[in-house]
Amino acid sequence: MESERMECPKCGASRSAEQVTCTHCGIVFHKYATYLARLEAYEARRAERRTPLRERLAGRAAALAVPPAAMATLWWGYLALWLAFLVWGGSYMIQDIAALGRDAGFLHNVNLPFHEFGHLLFRPFGEWVTSLGGTLGQLLMPVICGIALLRGRGDTFGASLCLWWFGENFLDIAPYMADARAGQLPLLGGNTGHTAPYGFHDWEYLLGETGLLAYDRLLAAITLNAGRLIMAGALLWGAVLLLRARAAR
């Protein structure tokens, strides 16, 4: 049986399906196909950059409002999960800094390993960044999880919960920021800011080295309210996804 005849994608010369290279122009077909795929991706990125910023942002915002496919079939389960985070998040959001400092809650123990790892991760960048690295570490983890869910699975609802977790970390940080001068809250190892060497209390050191120690309570209040707003925004995002999924059922 005669082999199927095809054309070279570069020069158009006739070739058989079994051929690996073109006898006319010499290209290797599978390598040229890879090149064309990369060229197509490059042109798509160039076209995106030429698109006005407003349109790009609108497109991405629209994509974030698309619920995962599973939400239509498991809608009641997602609603129950959202309500749980609404109640749980509300229990955090209504507390002031003093209450959060007395009882940091379950998530403090979840955030703590990422906080400590952040110190190790940022250690090569000097003492000040190492101290800040604890805060950066606990903030980066929910961001990484959210991006992974969006890019890997298109799970916008899961990403909204990661945003909620990101905001909750601000509530976890605020009491220790407010304690920079007071030095009364317990630190890892049983010390407090007053009994530990200078530099052990992250925010005493960070604010002290930048001349902002007198503003510890003000900065803590800003951090607390930023966390509340982020958590509220995350719950609103989840509500939009629930409504859209409900309409698609």
C-alpha cells in the first residue's frame, strides 16, 4: 500500500508520513513542529501585550469570576464550605488586637511553621530581611497555594479560600506588631519581648531599626483592618462564584 503523501510545513515539498527530515530543505519535522509551537506562544504573548491594559485586566477579572466545573454538581457542599468560612472568618474579624493576642486560634499553629521557615529562607539577605522573612513566609504560603490552584486546576473557589487565609495572616501578625514596645506576648521558646535578647522579637527589631517603634500600635491597627478587608473580599469572591454556579445548574 502506498504511503500517505504529505507536505513539508516549511517548503511545501512532498514527503511521506515515515520521513523524519525533508529531502528538499533539510528540516527535522518534529523539531520544526516544536519551533512552530514556541513561535505561536511568543506571538500570542506579543498580541496580549498589545492589548490595552484595561481590556487585559477586564479579561482576567472575568476569568476569576468563572466557578470551577464541580461547583454546579456539588453546589450545596460548596455553599456549606463557604458558610463555614463566613462564620469562622467572622469570629476572627470581630476580635480586636488584644483578643487576638490572648487567643491566636487554631490557624496560628498552621501559620507558625511557614513563619519560621521564612526566617530560614530569607537568611541570606541580611539580619533585617531575615526578621521580616518570618512575616513574608506566612504571607507567601497562601499566595503560592492560590496561584497553584488557579494555574493548575482553574479552581477559583479554592483560590478565594487561599485569599481568605492570606487575609487571616494579617490578623495573626497584628498582635505581635502591636506588642513591639510592650514585649508581653509569649514568643517561641517561652520568652517574651522583655526577656529575650534584642532581635528575637521580630517587630521590636524591625520597627526599632527603622525608627517606627513609636507607631507599633498604629501600624498594627492598619494591618488588622487590611486583613479584615482582604477576608471580606475573599468571601465576596466566593459568593459571586456560588451565584454563578447556581445559575449554571
